[in-house]
Amino acid sequence: MTSLKTLNPKAEVMGASGALFMNINAAKGLRDVMKTNLGPKGTIKMLVGGSGDIKLSKDGNVLLREMQIQNPTAVMIARTAVAQDDTSGDGTTSTVLFIGELMKQAERYLAEGLHPRVIVDGYDLARVAALKFLDEFKQAVKPDDREAARCVAGTSLRTKLAEAMASRLTDIVCDAVLTVRKPDEPIDLYMVEIMHMKHKLESETRLVKGLVLDHGSRHPDMPKHMRNCFVLTANISLEYEKSEVNSGFFYSSAEQRERLVRAERQVTDERVQKGIDLK
């Protein structure tokens, strides 16, 4: 104890029982913060960053990543819940609530004098029994069962979005996953891209089974709508290139400037012509 005070005079020292109940209170406090945003009727939290930016969300994963948690036990619970979301894509808030409730129930037995080791052994037995029940209760789902996928997606989305928006996105999410699914291969979710259109409303969200190029036309006379057209995927730029180093072109007459412009234009024209010849 003396060595600890010498190392850090401002360190807070407490007994074993005091530290135990402090960790339990941290778990209960994190649970109280998260429990109000569980389910379709959950409330939305407002997060204000250090620079004043505001973020509204009821997603447990977003809240746990953005909140500044100081207590080590609460940090460990938050990391466990975030790992749950990274593995299965949902269940962040439920994990925090489950751990917080276990700590609350353990506090009752600790107050009665029960040793923590006995409680931990009881949790281990409960874990084995829960895994056994899940193995017996689980149901096999076919990869192409769209109705089952809709139920899973709808359950998850309704805990994060408004009901009307969640219902709309449920079909979009299911169709997107089934579109990129290949038989006997893992689903590559990177084949589904989410594009944010700041000039559109959330009610206009839709699934495009194809390639979306959020790019304007290069000339006003270019056609606005085409069918059965060829799409060239190139790894080179068809625009004027900027040098990677600080460089400049100097000229002393209008003729020299025109030659520089023609030379720069010629490089781009040659690239475009090769694409036309490939067609």
C-alpha cells in the first residue's frame, strides 16, 4: 500500500469488497444507459463530439464506439459487445443488458456473504446448460429461404431505425444479399455497396441490381438514357493528370502555350481512342 502511494500519490485505494462493488456499479450504469434504446420503441441518443458535431443513433454498436468510457470493467463490457456485433452483426445492446443483469443479481448474493468463486462456478454451469439448449432449439435455415432472411433482417433493423424505414429496408437488404450470393460459396458482402445521395430523402432508398456511377455527364449533348450499351472498366484516368511533384510549365508566347495545351490534350485523346478501338 505504501509503495502504491509512493508511485502515485493521487491513486484511489479501496479494499477488495469496495473494488468489487465499484465494478458491479459500472456494469449496472452502462446497462442503464443502453436499456432505453432496446427494441422498436427505444429512444434515440444524441452524441456530441469534441468539435461540436452531433450524431443521433440508437444503435448500440455506434453508442459504445463513440462514448468515452473510463471504468476498466465498463470498457471490457463495451469491447465484448462490439465483438458480438462484429461477429454476428447484431446483439450489442442485448449483450450489455445481459451482462449488467448478471452483475445485478450477483450483487444480491455478494451482499449476503456468498463467495464470488461460487457465483462464477454457477455462471459456468449456466453457460453449459444454455449452449446445450441452443443446440436443441436451433433450426436449420436454407440459404435461399427469403422469408427467414426477412425475419432476421427485420428484427435487426427495427432496433435501429423507425418502423416504416425498417420495413422498407428489410426487402432491400434481403434482395441485395440474395443477388450477390453464389452457390456453395461464402457471401461476399463487399459486393454490396451503400451510396449516400445527400440530395435525396431516406424514403427514396432503393436497390439497384447493377453498377451505379454517381457521375455527371461530361458534355451537355451526351445522352441521358441508354440501353444495351457497353461499359468499359479501366484502371487509367481519362482526365488531365496532375503531376505527383511540384512542377510547372513556363512559356513566353501564346504559341508555346498552345503547343502545351495540344500536347496535354493529345495524351488524353490517345487514351480515349484506344477505348473506342477496343469496342
